[in-house]
Amino acid sequence: MTEREKIIEILLSEEYFYIISHMLPDGDSVGSLLAMGEGLRRIGKKVRLFTPGQIPGKYHFLQGSEAVVQDVLITDPEITTIVLDSSDPDRLGVFKDAVMKSKIIINIDHHVTNQRFGTLDLVDASAAATGEIIYGILKEMNVEFNKSIAEALYVAISTDTGSFKYENTTSNTHLVVASLLDMGLNPGTISQKIFDERPLSFYILLKEALATLELYERRSMAVMTLSNDIRERSGASSDDLDGIINYTRNIEGVELGVLFYVESDSEVKVGFRSKVLDVSELADRLNGGGHVRAAGCRLQGDFQSVKEKVMAEACKMLKNTKA
Amino acid sequence: MTEREKIIEILLSEEYFYIISHMLPDGDSVGSLLAMGEGLRRIGKKVRLFTPGQIPGKYHFLQGSEAVVQDVLITDPEITTIVLDSSDPDRLGVFKDAVMKSKIIINIDHHVTNQRFGTLDLVDASAAATGEIIYGILKEMNVEFNKSIAEALYVAISTDTGSFKYENTTSNTHLVVASLLDMGLNPGTISQKIFDERPLSFYILLKEALATLELYERRSMAVMTLSNDIRERSGASSDDLDGIINYTRNIEGVELGVLFYVESDSEVKVGFRSKVLDVSELADRLNGGGHVRAAGCRLQGDFQSVKEKVMAEACKMLKNTKA
């Protein structure tokens, strides 16, 4: 019996479940949580859903999102706990200890770095989203889908693939979504909500950022600069800030995008984005970390000295790549 | 025999074809053109491809795009001409007269407004893109797909659906794309090229536009203003301009986005975007036209008087909607 088969057996035989996903909830964690919850409910199970963190407003239209609990801890270790989309227990924040005391932990995830902390682990790194794995499990359990499940899984999969633009998108991803759309979803309305809309403060911050745009190394490096002061003045949240940095990379001909975010007189956060370069290496050399195409670091010092240090490393990297 | 069957019969029986798509080529017209051309070539046909207009640089990575002819006219009326993605013959620009002299015109399109000007018309408004129709035809003709065909059709379908975000995206759209990805495409690389990259001039223009942002009617209407002068100074093309207006609509809470583009002292172009309102009505009242969520008009007069007139109509519309 595979781990997957064992998981399905438990899901079918037990009556009560806790389901939880990671802190700083995103589309995949929220969508997977709601779909798994509703799916189990539809075959007569009793479930309680948890997240260690507020669900962002743009996902509030998903049915059941209002009933997800952030502030009541998991209490009964006898109840099987399903952990979704969380590569390690630290991602569960204040819920970590309670979850890890559960007699049975079912760990379902698509991150290749998953630490397999569950009693049973289903980790499929070929899935574009945890929602894609949940789809397969619910189908195998013969759960009858409704619009709520379909919408939740659509949000899970479309957000983790950047609306099917990222390279994690596979043929199976599209097959799953084809079947979800058959439940009568409107991809136009949902996508407008989860992708295109941004608060006014975001655009004010973007204007400030674009005003600082500089290009280096024959226009292959784009640099923008923001500060905590400017962010606060614009009314923007740190969530708004996240969207700004991609504007550096999206300029034609730019290989490396850099955003300096001046936290204070003595600390600067630096974000890196690239099209093909490995910026995790660059971040690594500056005591930071991250992914191949999105990484960053946090450096002590005033803005000018930090900028000089980072620019020197960045230029070296670009020159080595061209050589 | 349906029109579709007759078309397939001709495609299988004839030896020579001209294929042409519309002026101001976009992803669907270019992708459909190249896929149809390569598909017919693979079953031994001889084809020549035409467009009345330069293919934008972001599509030059598509194989065969360099061999599409813009400046040599169609000459032989005996050769069957396939017209793609063009709702009426005017969309064929300088090629119009030559095409309309062809003995057999095969007209394949997904625009509901198609004027059925062909000898044989295959108009399927339920298809998200003309590329989706071409996929079905080539499959039915048992054309063996290669990576070039798959990439061309992927570009056709993904651009006309805004990467599967628009409401024209259906279950079938995703099924088709699932099968295209099986040919070994990398959706990440292609999408970066066709969606995310913009020239530097675009971002300079965006900065200028954001600096003019105004909100009206309790933040339900966003207005930006640009001028021909500013566009020229930023080095931006009119193609760049097209991307700017969507920024008005994408602000949270905004129902109606308006972009004033001051062409000269006596002429102003006005663009409208909405989330749910019918802006084609609004444009209509100002002697313009367009689609439900994207429309526009061109008004004579100086900027101030045009703005007053447009704002009065726009506010009236917003008030009526709320009532």
C-alpha cells in the first residue's frame, strides 16, 4: 500500500479532521484548505479549518473562508490533522506545537523541500500546486464536486502558476482546470479579483518606485529604490511592496532587477529578480537566500555603502555571465 | 455537408494556398497563421503566408515568423486563400482587394461580428481564439503536430485569453492547451516573452500617467491623462500606450477607468475600461464604440472642454448604475 493509498483510507474511515495550512496564507494554501474541508464534508466528515494568519481580502469571496479559524488553537491530539502546502512545521506558526502532538499527521504538499514531518506524507513536487494534488485525491475518493470546491481549487492552482504562466504549469494542470471550469466557474471574474486588482496605495508606491528607476551594465540591470518612509507615506502595506520588484525584471533587455528598500539609517533590504540568472547565488554571497529567480538579503549599514557593496557583486555576476 | 467539412475537404484536396491574417498583427493572428501554414506544409501542401503589417518583436521567436510576407501582394486569384481571425475584409488592409478577387476564400474566425465574406465561412464565437479553431481542424485532418505548431497555437490561445484569465476561456481551451504542452513547450519561457516584458519606454510613460491619477465618485472612477507630447518625449510607441489604460481599472474599488490622450490642441482620444459596467454604451453616447468592458471615442475640442463633457456623461452613468 502506498502512502497515498493509506492517506485515502484514513480520510475515508475517520470521522473527524483538523485541516491546517501555512502562515502568510496565499491562494494555494487557502484554496487547498477550503477544497479539502468542503470535500470531506460532502462525504459526511466533520472538519475544522485553521490558518496561522489572516486570509487576504482578495480570497474572501471563496465560500467558507469566513469560517476558517486563526485564533483558536488545535486541542485534541486524538483527531487526525491534515497539514497542507507546508514544507516544514515552522510554517504553522503558533499552531506548530499542537499540530506536532497529533497522533496522526497527514502531510500533503508539492514543495520539493518538504521535510516529511507527517505520520503519512504525500509530497508530489511535479504538481504545480497543492490544489492539484487535492483534486486528484478528492476525485479518487469519488467526492462529488460542487462550485465551492471547484472555485477553491481554481484559485489554488491559478495563483501558484501565475495564471498558468510559470514553468511549473503542466499538461495535467490544464486538464484539471478544464474539469474545474466545467462546474460553471467564470475565470474572468475570479482572475480579475485575484490577479489584476491592487489597492490605490500600490499604484502610488509604484509611481514613487518608477521615479527612481536606474539602468546599469548596458541596460541589463534595472535598479529601483524605496524606503520605509515612502511606503508609509503612500499608505502601502508590505504586501503592496511585494508586487513592485517584478517591475524591474519585466523591462525588455533587463536580466537582473534589484530593489533597495531602506528600512532605516542602518539597515537596507535588497530584493533580486532575474529572467535566467541564478540570483540565489548572488543573495548567498551577501548572506541572504531565496530561489533561482527571486532572492534577497538584508544588510546593515547606510544606504550608500550597502548600495555600493551590492552593485559591485551584481556587476561582477553580470560580467561573469556574459564572459 | 457542413461548411466545416467542406473546408476540410478543400484543405485536403488542393495543393497551393495563400494564408493571411489581419493588420496590426496580435498573438492570435500571428500564431494561427504560422500554425495553419506549418500544418498544411506537413501534409505536403505548398503555402505562402501574408500579413498586412509588421509582426511585433515579441513574436519573432516563433518559427517561420521571419518568412511571413508583408510587402508582396497576393497575385494569383486561382489559388485558394485562407483568411484567419479577420472579422471583415477591411482588416486585410492593402491585401483586401487581391484577397477578395480569389476564386475561393476560406474564412476562419472566432469574432461574433464576422461578416461571413468567404466562399466558405467557419465562424465559431465560442472559441476563445482562432487558434483554438485551427487546432480542431488540424487534428481532424490528422496533421501530426510538431513543436512549431504547438508553440504557435499556444501563443494564439494564451494571448487572446490574457493567459487564460478572460471570461472567453473555456474548458475546451484548457483541454487544447494541455495537449499542446505535451509537445514539450515551456510555458514559463514563452509567457515571460509575450506577457511580462515591456520596453523601458513603457515604464517611463507609466510613471507619467500615474503622476496624473485622479479619483472621482467616491473612488469608483479613476482618470489618467497623457498627451502626444509626453508619449513622444518618453520614447513610447502607441503600442506602449495600449497597456497603460488597464492600470485605471485595476485599482481596487474602481468601476470605471478613463484615459484622456490629448492628441493636439483640438483633439482628444478617450479610452474607457470597466469591471462590470457596459462602457460601449458610454462610448456610444460620445460617438465612439467598442466592447462591453473596453471602449473609446475621439472628440474635437480642447482638453478642458472635452474632459468636462466626458466626465459629465461618465458620472451620470455611474450614478444611474448605483441607483
